[in-house]
Amino acid sequence: MVNRWAAPIAASRAGAAHLRAGRPCQDAVLYRELRDTDGQPVMLMAVADGHGGRRYRRSEVGSRLACETALAVASAALASAPPEDGEGAWSRWLAHDLPEAVQGRWLEAVQAHWQSDPGEGGFEPLLYGSTLGLVVMTARWWGHTGLGDWDLVRVEADGRARLLEEENEPTVLGEATCSLCQPQAASLFARRAALYPLALEEGDFALVLCTDGIRKSCATDGDFLTLAAWLARSGGEGVGLLPEALDRISREGSGDDVTVAIGRAGALGEAQATQTTALAPSPPPAAQASPPRRQRPAIGRALAIGLALAAAGAGLLALVWPRTQPQPQAAPTSPGLRAALAEVERLCGQPVTIPLELRRRRDLFVALRQGRQDPGQLKAAAATDPLAALIAADLPADQRSNAPAPASKPAAAQARRPLQALGACPALREALSRQWALTPAATTP
């Protein structure tokens, strides 16, 4: 059996905002190579994000201990288990056995740290609160598990990127993340656990595991996938470029700590890199960069960062997106309408990213659904945030009044939504309908 995995590459950097405030980096990353009982290499990589703030004032220690504990527990199991164990057994291990062992060991580790360095007040795990994302790569399969707001992207050799895993279930109306400090933490891993068998004929690919500071630095999920593909490529060329890239992502993006670990199956090597670079568009000079077409935090910065670093000699992966032809539109009559039309065209031109972008706005869906956000204000501000304006324009009449949706709404009624007048494609309308269906109504006093 031939080993397909190269050793992981990783980096973690303090966020620009943390540096300005004199706070430590609360992210952590760790990777390891070991051998199973059959002598085959096994690769592990973990990222963790301490929550920060006064309630979690030792979370930078909690994140480090989360990575150390996860790799120690996983290493012990993989180094001693019979290699012929079936994929079903390993799936259960990722979803149940490993999480229980990790949380138990992490709780012991943070308590031991407190006893060695007690601080103000009494000990509680909350002080060390952290997320955890873990990827295991073996000769026969690879898988992931964890909890909290980390992301995992698979990047093919030709540059196509796909989001495999994200925190998709809000804990408090989308305003919190799951944490190792929660009493039920071990039971939360199962929803983030999956196993993928490795096929002999499977092409080369990379796995990009990152904390949420990277995704928060991107204006759209399309930008995030573009950046993940670029990071996968830079990881194939060596670790030296990653710290510089992460510093710039944080500085020009969210300001949060940024951490990435990259695992590579097969050789995303020089032949593929040369071919991809030849196919990629040449980066424009910085002086000719187009201004952002709307004011949003970090708009387009993921792509701009990739282009700027590509100009320094790293190259840029060209993503191949499925595209649809936009419907003809009436001539725009206002800046807001022009922005909304351009947003519809952008979304429908990359339909694979639509569900991801809408899920990132789930807090807005909740606020509109529960009457805490005025849709009129969002529509009036379409020039500055056209996606929010489109979501507000699509708010169904029965949702505005918190009335239950009809059990059998005719398909024709769905087609007569305001967004149809803007040329919204079926993929956009259907994704909006699904998101509204998942959005909770306001609770009755």
C-alpha cells in the first residue's frame, strides 16, 4: 500500500487587532506524523480557537491544550488499533469514543494548569474555553471531527474548492459557538464528524483546516474558497509563505487571530502547479486594481490578497465555477438598484456558493423573521449591502407577521416573489426558501 499523504504544513498568527491591543494569540495549531500497527504513515492536524474576553481569560492556554490533547488521544488509538478495523468502527470512534476521551483529558489538563498557576477566583473550565477541529489522514481513509466555528475545505489539483465542513447549527441564534468547556461538549462532536474512504483512482487533493478568523476576513464565501485554494497551493510550495499570508489576511480582513493547517494527498507537485499557473489569469498591477463596488467589511480582500501574493511569485489557482447566464435586466435607475442587480448576477453566476453565503447571514434571517430588524432600512441601504437588501426583499408576508407558512404553497406563488423582477435565478430563490424554512420564529410570551 502506497502512502499518499505528505506531512501537513501549518501556521498560526496573532490577529492584527490583538497585536494592537497587546493581547496574545488565542489560536493554536498542531500536527503530527506517526505509524499505525501496519507500519503505514498516519497524519494528524488540529486547530483550536480560544474564545477570548474576560470570561475566557485563559483561553489561549485552553486552545493549546485542546490541540495537544486531541493529538495525544488520537495518536494512542491509531498506533495501537488493528489496521484491519473496518471503516464503521473508525466512524464511531471519530463521532463518539474520541470526543469523550478528548474532553475528559482536556478537562484534566486545564484543571492541572490552574492548580500549577491559580488565579483570581475559583477554577472553572469556562476560563479555558476553546473550539477544536481535528483531521486524521490514514492510508485507507481520512476523516474529521471537532466542535466550534472551524472550517474545512477540500481543494482539487485543478484548483476547484469545496467547503466540506462548517459550524452549521447556531447555538444561541447564531451568536455563540460550541466549546470544549460546555458540559455536553463530547456529544456535540458527532454532528461535525465524517469519514471518507480513499479510492486508489482518486486524484490528488488538499485539505485546508482553518479557524474562523480566515473566513471572517472574506466578504463572501466565494472569496473564502478562492483564498483556501490559494493557501492549499502555497502550502504545497512550503511553509515559508504562510506566516506572511496569514498576517496580511488578518491585517486587511477581520483583525482576528488566523490559523491554518494543510494536508495534501498525493503530490500537488510542480507539474500541476506549473500547469495551473499557466492557466491562471495574470494578476493586475496594484495601481490598476479596481475599486470595490460596494462598501462592506473586507470586500473582495481574499481575492486581492491572493493576487498580491501571487504577484510576489507564488501564483494563483484558477477556480472553475459552474456558471449560468443571467436574465436580461431593465436599466438600473438608482445606485441601490444597480447594486442589487449586480449582486443577483454575481450570486447566480456562482450558484454553488449561494447556500454558503446565505448561511453566513443566518443571524440576519433570524432578526428579520423575529421582527428585530426593519426590512425597509436594509432595502434602503442596498447600495452598501446588497445581499442584506435582497434577503429583506424576499421576506415572505407570512414571516413578517410570524404566521405559520401555508402547508401547501403553490409553486406559482413562489415564482411571483420580488426577486424575480431582479432576474434571480431558481438556485437563488430555492436557497432563500430553504433558509427561511430553517429560521425560527419569535417565541410567544
